[in-house]
Amino acid sequence: MRILAIDTSCDDTSAAISDSDRIVANAFWSKVKVHNEWGGVVPSEAKRQHEEFLEPVITNVLKESGLRLEDINYFAVTYGPGLAIALEPGIDKAKELSVKYNRPLVPVNHMVAHIYASLAKDKDNKPLSQVNEFEFPALALTISGGHTDLYVMERHLSFHHIGRTLDDAIGESFDKVGRMLGLGFPAGYKIEELAKSGNKNRFNLPRPLSQSDDLNWSFSGLKTAVLYEVYKLAGEYRPNQEKGKVKLQDISDKLKPQDIADIAASFQLAAVNSLLIKIEKAIRSYTPKMLIIGGGVIANSFLRMNLENLALKYDTKLVYPTPMWLCTDNAAMIAIAAKFLIDHGKILSTKEEIDNLERIPNLRITKE
Ligand code: KG4
Ligand code: ZN
């Protein structure tokens, strides 16, 4: 079963080809500067990049795999969640190829794909994670720039939503703190690097919602607490300043390098502890055989080390893609998720079904 998959959900233009669960080719383009002065992605710029580079990226994966479009059995594409107009070029291309080559189209949820990335194998059929298969019940945690969600999986493609962030996503909080510290966008890995030379106990930051009975998170309060510390360090602390009026801005030029490193380390510790408190609670409630993690933030090795210890403590298995490129956005994970969707009959076969596929920017993972 050969699948050509496309992902244009954000600012990476990606394509991949799989043969069953082996990734035989993978390519992406993400060099063009598509970020605005606030550090966010400019959707129209991302769309333009996808339109320009999708074709060459597909040509690359075909060349790498030695296959022609005629050899592909299924086309797969992310239809959400993601930036609305960035999703369009990917969906249009996948529809065009499906109709032209008379092959079914598999619509894939980007976050489901982050979870299924752990089942990818390399060309030689070696697993690209710690496992060959998922064991159920499993907990699945998705943590990225837009998501912080926890699910129980009793079987493949079945997701029971048990926890979520009530405000900012964890990756978003890394990016916002990065902005205060003048680190550019995205800032997650830079915060991780700086934290290595910082004192993680210097600032006593909150773990919002850690006492609540549910499995939800909040990262907005943590971000604001960091902002106040940054203002204080910069000598701009105004006690009467109303919370809502504090501006998120780059005042890093007023901070010493050691202050920046200490803020990064203290923030990372608080964010990771916040996550761990609720995950430990969920493990106690659901005694999962596996804790599967997906999304860009799992690239953080401080987080992974702490999750690894938690998994050991409760005799469960931590599962994540080992290569870094499979943790952040890529189309290989779309191809792997598509394989499971095909196994479950979740494909579009008629021209009418294919024509009717639309982007769903706020697509959720629902119980199936
Ligand atoms: O999954 P992803 O590549 O794109 C989305 O679907 O959002 O995740 C991107 C997010 C960004 O917020 C980025 O700052 C964060 O993942 N990230 C990290 C690290 N590497 C990427 N956060 C913390 N530590 C990292 N090493
Ligand atoms: Zn993603």
C-alpha cells in the first residue's frame, strides 16, 4: 500500500511517501520567512509558499522513492486543524491528484497524525520510536503551538478527551516567553538551550490549576507571572499596573544574559511540572500500558527526561518518535495515520466525496 501524503497546516510545506508503515521518502520546505513582527506565522505568506513549493517538494519525494504518481495507491492530506488558508493548497493538490489518478483520498487530522508518528518505520522497516505497535489502554498527549490535550485510547483511532488547556497551549507559552526574552519565533528550542545554563530555582513561578480535581491545564497565568518577573528585572516594574494592560514585548535588551537564562530555566521547570502533575494523576486513574506523546513540544529533552522518570515510576512505556524531524510538523506522520484510517475504511472514493472535502481549521479529535 503506497501513500503519498501532504501537510500544509502551518508554515512547513511537506510531502512524504510511505509503503505500508515504512517511510520511503520525506521532504519539506520551510526556509521562507513567513513570520510577522509579533513572532506569529503570516497565513497569506505561508499559503504563497505552499503554492510555490508544493510541486517541487512532491517531485522530490517521487525522485527519492523512485516511484511515479501512477504507482501511488492513496493520496492523503491534512484537512485540519491548522491555518485556514494555508491548508487550502495542500487539500487542492491532493484532490487534483486523487481525481487525476483515480485513487481514494484520505483526509487526516494533523493532531491524530502527531500521535501516530510513533508508529512510523524507516526504509529498512526499523521502528522510528520505542515500539512496533500501540498497546491499549494508552494515554495520548498532544502538545504543540496550538494544542495541549490528553486522551485515553482504548483501541486504534478511538480518543476519549480527558484533559485540555483552558487558555494558551504549552508551545504558545514557550513562544510568548521567548518573545519577552528576544528569542524570535518559534522559541521552544531556544528556551531549552538557554535553560541549560540557567538556575531553574531562581524564580518561584506558579503551576496554575495544579490543585484542581480535573485533568486540565492553564498556561496563561504562568506566562503573565514570567512577564512580571521580566519587568522587575528590567527595572520597569509598576505595582499599580493593571494585569490586562501589561504589554507583551521584547524588553530583553534590559536584561543580563544570566537573567535570561534563569528565566528560561525557571519557566521551563514550571511549564513541565504543570504538565507532569496532571499526567501523573491521569496515569493513576487510567493505568495505561503506554504514554504516547506527540507534537512539536515533545522535542524538549528536559520534558522527555521527566516523562521518562514518571513512566518508570508507574511501569508504563513512554512512546515518542526518536528522530527530531518526526516530532515537529512533517508529512510522514500524515502517511502513517492515513494507513490506519484506510484500515478502518475512512477514505473518500467517489469524485463527489473528494470534491466535497473542505478544510476544517478548528478540527478536533473526536471519539470514534
Ligand atoms: O507541532 P509543531 O511543530 O507545530 C504545531 O502544530 O504547532 O509545534 C510547534 C511548537 C512551537 O510552539 C515550538 O516553540 C514548540 O513546538 N517547540 C518546543 C521545542 N521545539 C519546538 N517547545 C519546547 N521545547 C522545544 N525544544
Ligand atoms: Zn503540528
